[in-house]
Amino acid sequence: MISRRIMSSCAIVGTVIAAGSGSAAIGRDGQAARTSPLASVTGAARAVTRLPWDRATQGLPVLTVGQHDVWIGSIILKPAAPTVWRVDPVRATVLPTPLTEQLLDIFPGDGTLWVSAQPSHDGLLVYWVDIAHGFGLVGKAVPGSCRTGDGGHSAVYGGKLWLTCSGYGIYVFARGERRPIQRLRQRKLGALLPASNGLWAASERSLRAVAGKSRGTVIPLPHGFVVAGDYASNLGWAVAGATAWAIGLGPTADPELVRIDLNRRVATAFPIVAPVGRDGYLGGGIAVAGEEIWLGDFQHVRLIRYRGAHPDRPVGYITLPGHGRSPLVYFRLQGGAGAAWADAEGPSGAAIYRVAINK
């Protein structure tokens, strides 16, 4: 988790996925976005709740949001201190778990919990967490092709961990089996995206369903589109039902939102106004919020709201209190468990926020 937090805060826009050739099922929305400053935006207020967290006693938090549950990993040097905390998504409260091991990643999903850790030598340790029996760690036999920095694009689908390793592709682990039950060779994997119609693997130029009823389907991404992601997570992507979204830059280096209809197999790019700062950094994360799409604005510590139907320019902002305009070293927005979630780290300390989604 230490390396994930440090590297994610230094992510470079577009280093992960560069989309190439397209097809008849891809294109760009005909209404181009303006690049001039916005005069004003409006919108209903959203309830923003800051979760209780004390960095001095609980450590540096690393937020992980699943479809139905939320977890916080803690980077802390205090002996026997909890390193994984469970969040009540409704009450926005946190409770410690019995886990005290230093971990790299947390993978929740389908009522299961998986974690990874760094061994004493190069490689990767993976465990299924037996929550019902005191959060016991059940070790898995990870192939030697997996390195310490791997696993960031992994996902839980069908109750199994789909572990990404740069030296091979994907290894699938089940709770009751020590060794992988399936192996899929896939180079240059940028994200694994669980959806209602399957599990989709994002590569440089396309999305490919590797499991579920859509297995084998390939959807090209718009020509020249580059996702604002990083090596250590699925940052830059969001999924709701059978629709996937990605934030990044188009072929002329202008900000774009891409909507992928996973049922109709259509990918559409929308040029957008993204007032995020002079550097144009778009790596603050993305979340689906009902009929809206929200982007994390790293520089201004806020969320930028867009209409999902016509995401050309913002319809409003959501400011996260407690940071003001102070420079951040880390900021990431995620969606899941009925809300949007953001964790931020700056001179004023670490903070975790729950932002309500108006239905």
C-alpha cells in the first residue's frame, strides 16, 4: 500500500492506455466543447461527510471502494496497530479489523475480500480474507511471473480474484483453491472492469470481455484517446451496469469523456470543458453519480459535475471542506456503495469524504 499511495500521487496523464484504430461503432460527439472559462454553473447541493480519521493514531489512509462496501488500508509503523478498517457506507463510520499485517492492495467484491502483500524477496503474496472466522488470511500460490509492483489493475468478479501481473496477464483465484484456477495471457493490461454483462479488460486500443455472458466481445476505443490512468489502480475508469466511462485526452490533447455502451458495443468520445488547472491534470478519478459523471479536481479539491447524457461542460461543483486551495500530494475520487468517495492528503493532513448521490 505504501508504494501504491506514493506512485498514484505522481501518476502522469496518459501513461497507461493509448487508444488506436477505431471502427464504425466508435466516434466523437458532434458538439465540440468550448475552451473558454465558464461563466457560471448551478446545481443542487450534495451532502458531504468527512469520515472520522486521525492520522497520528490511525496512520495514513488508503481508500478502497467496492460496489457494495468500502475499506481503508492504513500505512502505520506502530506495532500491532490495525492496518485495515471497515467503513459503514450509510453512517460514514469506521471500525478496525484484526488485520495488522502491512499490505499492498485491498480487493473487495461480491461479498469477499482479498489482499496482497510484499514478501521478503521480489514477488507478490495474495490472500483470501476469511471474514467470518476472525479475518483469517488464507494464502494463495502466486506464480513467479508476478512482481511486487503488480496487482494494481486487479478486480473481483464472480467471487473470484482476477489478479493482474505485468509479466503474464491475468491469474484467477478462487477461495477454495490454492493455485490459480484459470490463466489468461494479456499484455499491456490497463484495467479490469466488472460490469453487469461481464468482466472487461482494457488494453491500449480496446475493451475485451474476458468473462461473463459477453465473453469474447471486443469494443475498439476512439482513435487517439488516452486514458488518464496510472499503473497502480483502475483510476480513470468507472462502470455502472453495462456502461463504462473513461476520462482522458483525445487525439488533439484536449480533455474528453468516453462512454462505452457494453451491450450495444459502441464507444463515443465527448470533448469536455475541464477546468482543473493550468497543468490540465485529469488524474483525480471519476465516479458515476446517478445520471451524472463526476471528476476529481486535484488542484481545487473539488468534484466537477457533468450530465451523463451530454457531458460537454460542467453543471456544477462540489467543494470538499478542510483543504481550501492548499496544494495536495494525493487526491482520488471513487464511486461505489451508493455514494462517491474521495481521499485527500495535503499540508493540513489526511481526509476521507463521503459525497451523497441525489437520486
